[in-house]
Amino acid sequence: MMPETRQKAALWLALVFIVGLATGGVFGYSFAHRSYAAVRVEHQMSDAERRAQKVAEMTAAVGLTPEQAQKADAIIADTQSQIKSMRDKTSADVDAVRKAGREHMRSFLTADQAPKFDEFVRKIDEERKKQGMQGK
């Protein structure tokens, strides 16, 4: 090959490599910094809105009368309330077990390790709180 042709080929090869590198970097960054499975947070329905939607769907699917729809709404509201109290109780039980486990961990840590462990736990709790806010 002639030196001029070899130089052009090397230039094109370098250009294609750089473009590929830039494209890969952009897509990699985008993929790493965006949650593709995240719940859309545009409008989270309240319990009352979800309940009304379910009653409307049930009315259309089953053919409920207005009186039946009203009874269904009351039953769903009661059920939602019971489930929420169960979740709150379960959450409190999980927090108690988590606290006991952390205290047990602290029992064998040195004086230097304890503050580091507390910072580690604080970060985990912050992340858990963030995730909890996104899921609600």
C-alpha cells in the first residue's frame, strides 16, 4: 500500500474507533444512571382514588347496581384499612428485628469500628427510605 492510502486508512480507523467509544460511553452512562424499571411517579393514586377505580371497573364488569357499588366501596375501604394496619405492624416487627441484629453486631465491634458501622447503617437506612418513598 502506498503511504498516503495507509495514512487515510489509519485515520478512518481512528475516527471509527473514537465515534464508537463516544457512543458507547453515552449509552453506558445513560443506562447506568437511569432506572428503566422505575415506577412512573407522575400521579400516584390515593387509596380513595384506587378504590373508586376498582369499584367502577367492578360495576362495569359485573353490572353492579348503585346500592351494590356503595356496599362494595365500603367493603374495599375496610379491607384496605385492615391491610394497611397489618403492613404497619409487620414493618414495626421488621424494624425491631433489624434493631436487635444491629445491637448484636455492635457487641463485638471495637471502639474504632463502631462509628464506622453506625455510618454504614445510616447509609443503608437512607437508601431504604429513598426506595420506600419511590415505591409508595
